[in-house]
Amino acid sequence: MGEQLHSVYREVRAHSLSLCDGLSTEDYCIQPAPEASPPKWHLAHTSWFFETFILLPFLPSYRRPLEAYGYLFNSYYEGIGKQWPRADRGKLSRPTVAEILEYREQVDAAMLELLESPDARGDEIVQLTVLGLHHEQQHQELLVTDIKRNLGVNPLSPALESCAIEQDAEAPTDAIEFLEFDGGLVTIGADESSVSRPTFQEFSFDNESPRHQVYLQPYEIANRLCSNGEYLAFMNDGGYERPELWLAEAWDRVVQEQWNAPLYWTWAEGEWLEYRLLGQRPLCKESPVAHLSYFEADAFARWQGARLPTEAEWESSLRSAKSQEIRDAFGRLWQWTCSAYGCYPGFQPWAGAVGEYNGKFMSGQMVLRGSSCATPKGHARLSYRNFFYPWDRWQYSGVRLARNIEE
């Protein structure tokens, strides 16, 4: 495990830097929206994680470059100490990008030294390193979405030619088909061993367990994601002007923020354009509609005479014999569910400060399932539970419809 983990560590850490290829120094530093951190902060915070939870406790010779890094790059771990405000991360020109890259190199050298040491404390260091690598993969996805958020507000619609994740792929051209499921008692969640004693490949987060049973009523789920063209029909039917389609809080958001289209859509010279990391392009009606909030996905589903699936329906469908008929479950867009983010029966957070990782956020957020084009390869799994606030739009989030089966 030691030699393999050593190799995986190098690979994951290098991928974070590769995602920044093509950025200028200025691109690393900006934060036009409070939810989207500057790229240099992600590079620093993921290093802080290894430093804080592994190097400082287990490598006596290790010292931080600056003690202030413990404050600047702490995201939300109250048990560790105070944090620089999230919305103000883009206000800091120092440390510079070069200093943060040097910081990463220092952390990497120390981590590799520790992983190669025969005195390493076995299971605890291994498990924390595996957690740290999956944490970094989560930030790799955020890095991509935050870069797009940062560039997407620019009237120049800058293209990041080095980023290939939004290359055109096969798009839906056929009508949606609904697949029927009988429901009944189903089992969802991650295997306990993947939480308590994980390898990198078999890892799962604490919020994915324990495995448990859920009773489902008969339901149908769509075989594909909804398209831009289908969402455009909703818009043309006054979708953003009809309060009866929206939850009360959602309608307040529509009015206050003047939503009239998905994030990154622009109406210009008689047509809809969509900003992508390859630049602004005419809207492709066949492509899956992306960057929707839960509020928008829910209103659109209601307009369609359908609803969003529960996370148990989504996972059970993908564990069934019909799973091969469900397209783009992974690697295209996260899919909103109508399930509030909460704990599974018997949930126990990890011990210590890392226990703040997931459990403390089980309030006011909604679950998304699957993965997106920005998710690192090998990071997604059937039991993965992503979660965001219902108004969040900057993630690669889309819609898969579900319906009740009338008895």
C-alpha cells in the first residue's frame, strides 16, 4: 500500500497543477463571486490539509513557512482555529502565486518523506492521506468550476484552450424514455469497510454510510438528462414568469436576482449564446442543460409534469438490471435530487477535527448524484453524495426527471 499510495499522491497533486495550465498570474487571484474561490487558494488549502492533519501531528521536524498560513487557508474547521472569510479570499494579493507553489513543493517533499519512512504510524497516516487525496480531488472539481465562474463574468468571454473537459460530446437527439421500477425495499449506501479502513480506490466519505434499507413506491426515471432545447421550451412558455411553478423561496430568488435563463446563457443579436471554457458559442439545443440551481431544476420538472428523483431512487436505479439503459449517470453533469442533505440512520462522523468534513453541513442543502465532466476520473461512485444550496448555479448540475407510477 505504501508504494502505491506514494505514486497516487504524486499523481493527484500533479493533476491540480495541470488544471491551471493556461492561466495567467491574474487569473489565479480573482474572486468575482463569494462562492467561487481564487485558484491559488485551492492550491494552498489542499496543501494546508495535508500539513494540518498529517505533517504537523506526525512529522516532528516539519514547520510551516508562515504561521499565518494556518489561518489564511483553513476553510471551515472550527476545531483547528479561526479562518479568513470565504468571501474575502480574492482580496489577498499575498502570498503570491509563486509563494503558494513553493508551499506546495514543501508540503509534497515532507509528505513523500513521511510516506517513505518506516516509522510512519501505519493505518492512521494511510487513512488520513487517502482522505486528503480525495479531498484534493473534490477541490480539483471546484477548481474547474471556480475558474469558469471567474472567467465567465468577463465580457471578453475568455477561452481556456488548455481545458478540454467541455469538448463537445454525443448529445441527446431522441425523446426521453421513462424506465419503470417496482420500488419496494432497497438497500443504498457505501460498504462500511470503505469508510473505516479505506484504500484509495475503495474510499467513501463518512456521509455515504451506513448501508441501510429504504422503502420506495413504484416510480419511473428518465433514461437521459434533459437538454438545452427542452429547457428553452420551458423558458419560451414563460417559465421564469410563472410563480405557480416555483417554490416560494425560489420565486423570491428569481425576482430579486432577475433570473431569466441558466447561468452562462446570454441573449445577443436574436439568439442564445452559452459561455463555456472554450469561449462563448451559440447554444447547442441537443446538449444537456447545465448550471441549473435546484430551484430551476425543480420548477422545470414541475412544468414537465414530472419531478426530481429522490437520491434512493437514483442509486437504486443504477444498482438495478436496467442500469445500462440510464445514460450519462456519470461524467457529464451532477443530477439534482429532491432529497434534503441529511444523515443516514446510524451515521457517525469521523473522530477528531476531520469530523467537521461533512456532518456539520447537514442543514438547508440538497443532494446531487452522479458526477460531472469536471469530476476527476475514478473519484465518482454509486454511493457518492454531493450537496449544495438550492440556489447554487455555478456547478455542473443538470436535470434527470422522475415520475410517480399511479396504481
